[in-house]
Amino acid sequence: MSNFLLNPNTEISWANRHGVIHHVDPKSVLIDFDDAAELEFYTPSAIYTAYANNVFKIATTNTGGTYITNGTTNRTQAEQKEIKRMRAYVTRLDESGKGKWGKARQKRIIKEVGEQLGESPDKRPSASTLARRLKDWLQSGMNPNTLLGNTKVRKPRKSSFSKETLDLIDDVIFEQYLTKNGPNKEECYRYFKQLHQLKLPTHRCIGRSAFIERLDDLDPYEVTLARKGAEAARRLENDYAGELIIPTYPLECVELDAVHLNVGILDEKTDEYLGTLIVYVGIDRFTRCVLGYSMSIKGKGQGENSASVIELLKHMSQPKPDMPHTVNQWAEFGLGRLNLLDGGRANIGENISAVLAKTQVARIITPTKTPKKKPFVERFFKTFRGQFASKLPGYSPSRMRGEVLEENFSSSACLYLSEVKEALDFYIVDVYHQSGHSGLDNQAPSAVWKHFENSMPLSPMIRPEVFDAYAGTMQEGTLQKSKGIQKHKLFYQCPALRQLYRDLTKNKKPKDRTKIKYIYNREDLSCIYVINPNDMSTICVPCTDRRISKGMTLTQFKNRETETPKAEKKAFTEANEMLSEAKKRQLGRKKKAPSKSKDKLQTAQPQKDETLDELTATGHSGDTHVIDPPENTAEQTNETDSVFSNSNAAYSKRG
């Protein structure tokens, strides 16, 4: 199977549909099809699968496009074996390190994989070779040619040093320089020079300046981690601010983050305690204007979620209507050319990548717990807590955690979510945007925005439905024939989903389950968005339960279920006043009726042999005898009726 690289402006053909690659990144691909009104989003894995099945084809290559084959058909059997062997090493190291591969980890991976492959220690790759192969493999887009060590996608200028010399340089770097309290750069070079003269006397030796340049090109984090330890590396990562983007116009760079407020929220219909509040905010670096916000409830097992992040992006992108509870107008809106988010789970999901690719905006992921990466939104949160949150009734500035504090929140909670929204609108529009900011030469953020309003780039208008289709978390469930998809005792079904079921089960056995992915939003149970695996489009599927209204959250639905009074089960029985007289008449009629028990014979009892012999001797064996019934037959009948009536009354009580 050949590999290929896709770049923008590459013309493609997919299932007889002609299109052009609009955007490509490691997690998303946007294609502009001729027969589609909007750009369509696909994952790289879906495109690779279509390419493997000969459905996705490269039509032509325009400017900026590149098509590369891996040349598997021209490889020898030994080369294919070497690629398979090295792929086992590099994939294991890549999965374990997440971009950070220390010397100890490399040696451990080499030992584990070597033992699995049954290779002797002298046949296994060195740590320096493995690191170099992995780096080339990742930079080339995982092209297998780089695993051979002699072929690269990009052909750099040929080195004037032999491969043995380059390997020796890497060995000295990893074994001497990248060690705890290891020798400095000068000492490492002197050690390398002596070792080179001893092992490779006929090969050209690298100079001092070139050797030190190689040391300077190493990742500062990796160097600090190896030479000074994990704590020093963590401090370096947190203090490093060399990548701080200084914008020159509005919407060039936008910071997005969330703040947790210790204030309880009540349900507006039932006054039941829901949880504490999380506020998501997007702020423009250049003007310090708040472009939008969203909210979610933090309950048991519920924290920041991707649905609220998408709701924030939606609120940022849309013009704000006139609000009766504010004096000024909220005129600031738009998505940034660069959007900074931290590495939390809510910000790195597939749906976040899809909606950002769909809206054609870039995202930069910053490490978690590094406030210096997003200094302006962190500074806003400090002001936000002091000027706004502290004025809310029931707010607690304490950072304590535990059951006692949660009880305080529930007992002191008195705010509805709609009340907080109105208060927050007023604070942002009429207080924060109108106050002088020291970073803006004491100008108000709204005034700076208005000053640059006519000269800033136009923000693209994005329909709200684009965000709604991706709001939520990606789930996988079983697609049922009649009921559709079930989630939290609710069913989602529509004609389009039924047709999808028929399409997916054409060549399947009846017992095989049909698994499908869908986007589920805990903040709105009225519908889900099912991903069609055939063309990666989305299908809006409504909830079939009429109790679910637009915007009902999962928390509200669960509270409604627990609060609905359940009636005690009742049963209609014979033991009641209306039928008591009829029961008496029934018993009286049974007593007056003639007994039929005399016509019945009791079951014959076996007799002893002595009695039979005696009857035979006296000649009475053929006489006829009348067997009288017992005198208490009627009493037994009455007792039987009484017992049934009592037992029926007891059954009625259990029922």
C-alpha cells in the first residue's frame, strides 16, 4: 500500500465526485466538492481507508500539492523485513513518549521490543539510531522509506561526514551530554575527538563549532530533563514565554479558557440544587474585549465539556442582539485567526477539531496548568472574580473541597442560570468594556475596538447550525431497526436514520449488531447528530420522547424523573363493601343446595389378607354394602369456602 501526502489545492476524485483539498492538518481534512454548497470535513483515517479501497484518487496536482508513493513494489524482501522491524521500535517509542523521549525510556523500549522480536542485544538499534529514525519518520508523515535509514522524502544536502561518524556523534550526545550532571559541551567535544581518533581514524572528524551547533539544536526541555531532572524541566516549561504572540490588530489572537465559580445554581422549575458554575470566556488579546461566553453546571462527575466550548465559539462568532438589561450594545464579536486553548480534554476532542476545521480557524494547544501561556484571559479572570463573582449571593471564594463545602453550596444556592446570564451580560457590556485598562493606556476595550473596527479584517459569518452539529461528545452506540439509538432511557429515531440502518445492514447477518458513532450533547437532549460512515455527513435525529423539549439538559431530565410522584399500585378484589352482600348470598345458597357427596364413593382402602380370608370363609364376599358419608361433610365444605375467601383477601392486600 502506497502512502501519499495531501496539501491544499490538490484536486481529488472521491466516488465520482470531483473536489479540491481546501485544508489539511494531522486531525482533519476539508474538501471543497463541486456538487456541495459547503466544505465537507473528513478525518485522515477515513481518507486513507477510501484510498486503500481505490475510492479516493488524486486527479491532478496543483501548486502546493504533492503526491508521494512509498515504492513498496520495488522493495526487496530484506528491505520490507527491515521496515517491519524498525516500525515496531519507532511506533512503541512514539506511543510511550508523546513527543518526549528520554534516554532511559529509549533503552527500555529497545529492550522490550528486542525481546519480543527475539533479537540479540548486538542486533538491536542503538538509542541514537532509534531517535533519529523516529524523528525522520514523523517529519516525513510516517513514510516507511525513512525506516530504512537511507531514503528520505526530502533530500537534504548530502553530509560530508560518514554515517559512522554521525552515529558516533549521536552516541556521545546521548551517553555523555544527556546525563544527570553530565560533562559540558567543551568536555563532550574533547571526549568525542579522542573516541573518533581511536575508532574511526580514517574518517573525517567534525569540527568544534559544528559539534556544539548540534548540541544547541537539541530540545531545551529534553536537555533540562536529562541533565537536571523533571522538576527543573517543569519549571522551564512553565516559565518559557518565547512563543508569546504579540498581535497587531483585533482578532489576530484570541485566548479561550474556563473559570470555576463556587456559587450554587438552582433549577428554575423545581428549585432543586444543580451544582456549581463554570464560565467559558473568549478574550481578544489586542483590544482586551470579551467576544463571547458560555456556561455549564459542574455536578457530580461533570466538569468542563466540549459542548460548552463549542457553545462559546458559537457565541463569539455571532453578532449580539440588543439586550433590554444593558445600556450599551455588545458590538464585539468574531473568531480569532489564532485561537489559544489549553490541553484539557474539553479542548482536544474530535468534535472541536472538526468545528474549527469547518470554520477555517487555527487552534494552538498550550500545556495545561501554564497560565503564562494565556496571560490576558487569566488576568481577566482575576478581575472577574473580584468585580463580578464576589457580588453574587451565595458565592464562596474559598478553595476548600469536600462534602461540607458542597452542603454549603446547596444550602446557600439561590440563583437561577438565567439570572446569572443577565448579570454577566450587564457586567461585560456596561462595566468591563467601558472601564479603562492599564494595558491599553487607560482606554476602554470598547473604544479600542471601535477605533480599529473599520480597518480590521472582516470576520466570516458562520451559521449557528454549523456549531450545533458538533456540540457534544463523540459516542458509539448500537443502531436498532425500529427504535433507533438509545441513550439514558431515551430513543432517537427519524426516517433518515431508518434508511441508514437499511444501507448498513444490506450485507450483514441478522444477529450482527450495527455500531455507529454520534455526537451527544448533555446540555440539549432534544436531538443527536449521527455520523454517516459512508460519506462522513451528519444526520440530525430528534428524540421521540415528547417530554424532552429544546434545550433540556441531562441534569434537568434526571431531576424530573426523580421528582415525579409515583402513585401506589391498586387492585380490584372481591374483599370490598360493594360485593360483601353478594358473598353472603353465595354462602347461603351453598348451604341450602342438596349435597351431591352421597353419590360419590370414597376411595377403596386396601385390606389385609386375614380379613379377605375371613370373608371368603363366611361367604359374604359377594354381599353389597352402602358406605355412608361422614357426618361433617357440610362443615368441611364451609371451612373450605372460608379458607379460600381468607386467602383471596390476603392476596388482595399484597396486591
